[in-house]
Amino acid sequence: MDGPPPPPPTPDTNPDPTPGPTPRPRPPEREQLTSPEINAVLSRYELGKVSAIHEVRAGDPGAPKALIECARGSLLLKRRSRACDDPYLVAFQHSLQLRLEAQGYPVAPLLGTRDDNNSMVQLDGRVYELFRYINAAPADGSVQGAEIAGGALARLHHLSQGHSSAWTAPEDRSSALERVRRRMDRLASAHASLESACARLTALSAWAHHALLRLGLDRSPTRVIHGDWHPGNTLFREGRLVGVIDFDAARMGELACDLAQGLVQFSLVGGGDDPDRWPDTPGVDRLLALWRGYVNAGDPNTIDERTPEAMPLLMVETLVKEAAAGVGADGHAGRRPGLAFLAAIARKGEWLESNAESLTQKLSEA
């Protein structure tokens, strides 16, 4: 589509009821797009003959997707999850994607609707997007892939500098520690068995919070960030980055936090479905590779002498925030028992706390 998306129409006010928690531990239910729903949305576009429609089981279970094969090629239809479907937020994120695409950054191009070239469709209180499909694979866990991803994040930060939009992205003014405390208090109150793990994670968040205050790092959320920089959102083909996807969390934020999230996500080492078997130590080689990619490709003004020292602290913040969000109302993290999951994340955070000084040294020398 050409130009910025038109202002989104007034949202519908009759959202579907949200199902309650499941009676026993199981993975989150993956929502599906229905045939009438798909047909209604696709009718808003000029697509020519549609030859095939396939469900795509990837990403957020609350954001169902379908691969559409049609006269205009292979397209990806996505329904935004309830947490990310405010139309004004979507408009902000689409304006960012259009800006990046215009500058040659590898995003999945959005398609505009037939009548008003809108970048989204609103139907029965839900928001839908249609993209050109990128046939590629997520980052493969290699050191090289991590370094390329770091450079891509730096380029995103550079190209989005000064981005303005008719729509405003939200800013959460509460601190990470405040958000963690609220979430951990709720989890511990609902599930007494989680109390000790919640206390460990809250203590980690407090350590990082107060250390960052002493460091004097500017935490002003004044720049556009991707907000969800992990291997699944960087698509590679034959060792080359060909797509950056999922701007559902893009907003005004802190560049250092975006980088810290990337360092966490690209260096995580798991161990299957049993969190008790997860190692405490991250993949330091991939962590350093992503850092090198970012520093070598980035704007020197975004990195100063305090940034390496801040990274272990911000990584702990990221780990704890994502752990807090990863446990559902049933006290489980998908298939995994909540206690084992939170304890595994606490061990990873405590490793970062114990090794913050040596990791800072490695980052400074990388």
C-alpha cells in the first residue's frame, strides 16, 4: 500500500466474551480463524481468485493466522490478539512499518483495503491485518544469526529515530519493579505454592531497579522500539535476514531495554518441558554476538560507557517481567508447573546477578 494508513474507524463496542481459565493445566488454546470470518475480511481486499487457505500455527495462540494463496501471491492474514488490538495503537505501528519499508528495511509489506486503502480491517470488534507472506525460517540459534539480528535491531532504532505519527503510542509510566510487584503479589495470593519463587523474582527486580538508579541511566521512553525482539521475529533465508515481523508491541520506550530483551531472548538456553533441567547459564557466545552486531551497526550516541554495565541489570528486568507474564491464572506456564518455571527463571536471573561484573567486562571488550 502507498502512504500512511487512514485514521481507523471507530472501534466496535461488542467484543466477544473472554473464556475463563481452564480447569486443568494445559497449553493456551490456540484461537482459529473461521471460514466466514476469513471470507468477510478478504472481501475488503482486491485479491483476485483465492486458490487455497491454510491455517498457520505459529506465534501468539491468541493471534490466529492463515496463509492465503491468491492471484496477488502468498499472503498472511492475522487477527490481532485482544491485548494488542486497539485500532489507534495498530495505526501507530502500521505507520512505523510503512516508514521502515520505505527506507528499505525488511518488514512484511502490508496490503491496503480496496475502498479506502486502510491497513487494517475492523470486524465485529476485532482487528485484522493482511501482509505479504515471507517464506523464511526464524533465527537458527547460531552465533552468526545473533550478530546479524543485533545489527538489524540497531538499524531499526536508527531508521525510526524522529518517527512521528498522527497516532500516539502508549507509554507505561510505572517502573518495572512496580509492575513486577503487582503481578507477583497477585500470583502469590492466588497460589500459595508460588510464594517463594515470586519472592525470589521480586528481590531480583528490586536489585536491578536500585542498581540502575545508582548508575544514573536515562530511562526516558522517548524513542520507538520494536518491543519483542526474539529469534522467532527475525526471518532468515540461506543465512540472510529477509524479514522482521510482529510489531504488535512496538511503542515509545527505551532503546537499551529493547537491546536487553534481544540479549535475553537470543541467549536463552532451555531444556525441554522440564524447567528443573534448564541450565542457569545463558549462551554467552550468542549474547556477545548480538551485542557486537548492535554496537557495530548502531548510532554511537545510543551507547555510552554506562551501557555495558546496565545490560545485565536490564536483562534481569526483562527476565523477571516475562516470567511474571508467563504464568496464567491457573498457576501454570502453559504445560509447565508454575513453581518450576518461576524457579528456573529465578536461577537464570541469579546467575546474571552473580556474574554481572564479568559480563559487563566481556561486553566492554567485545
